[in-house]
Amino acid sequence: MVESTDGRSAEAIRADLERARAELAASVVDLKVALSRKVDAREWYRRHTALFLIGAFTVGFLAGLRRRS
């Protein structure tokens, strides 16, 4: 059996690599979900309804002012 310099077998190292890959894959999925929530307008609207409505009103009001001039 081949051992590394720290006394671990090749199988133990492979198992650690597979565990690390699985953790990394889970982290990537979590990051994708978190990012999609941050940029999703529906989710943003649910969390910040008042701010969203104030912004929409302001944009509409300013667009109306520009059309009148």
C-alpha cells in the first residue's frame, strides 16, 4: 500500500478529494441560488415592496414631467 508523507493511504487521500469535491459542488449550488435570489425582481419586490413602489412611482412621475416639457 502506498502512503503519503503524512502517513495517509492513497485511498484516504482519494476519499478526502471526493469529499472536498462534493462540498465544493454544494457550495456552488448554494451560491447560484443566493445569486438568483438577489437579481430576481420578484424576490426583490417581495422583500422590499414599499421601496419598489416608491421607485416605480418616481420613475413614472419623472417620465411624465419630461413628456410635458
